[in-house]
Amino acid sequence: MKRALILIGVLAVGLLVALVLRVRHLRAAEHGPAGGSGVIEGVDVNVTSRIAARITKVNVREGDIVKQGDLLVELDCTDGEAALIQAKAALTAAQSNVQAAQATASSALQNASGGSQNISAAKSQVDVLKAQEELARVELARTEELVKSGTLSQSALDEARSKDLALLNQIAEQNSRESMIKNQTGALSASSAGAKSQTAAAQDNVTAATAAVARAEISVDECKLLAPRNAMVVTRNLEPGEAVQPGTNVLALTDVTEARTRFYLPNAELAAAAPGRKASVVADAYPGQTFEGTIFYVSPRAEFTPRNVQTREDRERLVYAVEVRIPNADMRLRSGMPVEVAIEGSWQ
């Protein structure tokens, strides 16, 4: 009986000590700085293939720290390189066709321009012959009057008529020549227009071939998967020799160089939180050490306390989410670490 009483007394003392400690903790929390509990989070990034290929080499392992631009995974690029060579050859041929089409168009344009000049010259010649024929007709009429009056002989009249007729024949020939030149010039102009169309089509082929080269170069570039940012390799999903399809995640990375954590403040403590304000972060993994962070975001909307708070009273309280970001270049803070956050200068 006596031993039972002693045991009961020890238990009572233990409960009393626990109660006192709990009260002290609650009072300290009540009068301490505004803050709360959170978990370290990073930025999760998947290294994904955009093409179907076979893995030839994986240059990193889980836990490795990589820098942006590091070569992480190499894929078999035989098909892509062959396609690039073919596309470049097609581009060279298309460029040669453009040069040939431009030369043809230039020659056709010069010929058409020369035809226009020939038309002008023929027209000028016709004008000269018409002027001469008008003079010859005047001379013929005068000669006819003189022959009638007996001043000139019939031979003079015949000569004047022959001269006028010769000029009329020359005018007719020159008109025929002018028409022929016009027809030739029309054909040359049509040829020039066709050459221009061929040049435009050849230039379109160059544009298409250039795009094909760009696509082939992108495919070749995609054979090398680079680190999108500074991060740590969390999961290595595939090994050399395995095939990947577009969208396959080869590696999973987490960037915690700027760690972040989110905690919740009740309405009574919300005035202590503002973007840009400093906050102290303590991680369970590093007792006695404090990391300095900055409040990045304060939610404009209230929400219920997260479910990991067990009591009904706490679950029914409305709180505001606050995000803190912590410089973490050495990556000592890891994703998933529990931390306590206190907003500096917010003692109640």
C-alpha cells in the first residue's frame, strides 16, 4: 500500500511538472514573436526528353549538385544528325536555285528593256518616213501640175510617183517591223514576269529549307539534356540503354538555393507580417543556429488552419498563409525539413 502511494505521488509530481512546463510554453508563445511552424520547400524540376531516342549516358547521380547549363543526359542522336545533314544539303540546293533564278530574271529584264528601246527606235523611224512621204506627196502634186502645164516631162512625174511609192512601202515595212518588235517585247516581258515568279518560288523554297534546318538543329540540341537551373539531383529514373519517349522524365531535380517555407498566422498576429520584413528561421536539424529569411508573400485571404493541427479549437481558427524565402546557397536546408519561423521585431 505504501509503495502504491509513493508511485501515485511520483506520478502526481510528474504531471504537475509537465503542466507547469506546458503553461510556461503557452505563455512564452503568447508573448513571443509572431510566427509559426513550417516545412522547407524547394522548386521541383523534371529533366524531360522532347524526342524519342535511346539514352547513351547519364552524367549525374542522386545527390549531385548541378549548375544551370551542365550536361546531365546524352541521347543517341544518329537519326537527328543525319536529318540535319540532309536539311543543310537541301538548303544549299535551294540557295543555288535562287541564284540561278535571279540571273535568269535579270537577263529577261534586260532583254525586255532592250525590246522597249527597239520599239521606240522603230516608231521614230516610222515618224521620219511619214514626214518624208508627206513631202514626197506635196512634191508629186506639184510635179503633176507642172507636167500638165508642159513645164516638166512625163519622166519627172514618173520619178516623183516612184519616190512616193517607195516611201509608202518603207512605211509599211517599218510598221510591220514595229509590230514584230512589240510582239517580241511582249514575249520578253512575259518571260521576265515568269522569271520573277520562279525567283520568288525559289526564295520560298529557301525559307522552307531554312526552317527545316532550324528544326533539325533543335532536334540535335535536344539530344543533350542540360540542367535548367542550379539544383540537386533527387531521382535518377532511367539508365543508359533505356529508350525514352517525348515527355519522359529522366531526372528529378530540386532547387533549394532559395529555400522557402509557409506558415500560418492568426488574425491577431497578421499586422506583424508584411512583404520584405525579416524573419528568423530555426531548423530542427541545426539546433542553436538561425537562418535569416524575408517575407515574400502574405495571403490576402483567410483560410482554416491546416489539418495537421489536431485540436478542434485550432482547426476552427481562421489564419493567413505567409511565405518566407531563405538564401540557401550551400543547400544546408533540405526539402522537407521542419522549421520554426519568428518574424523579427514582432514581440507582443
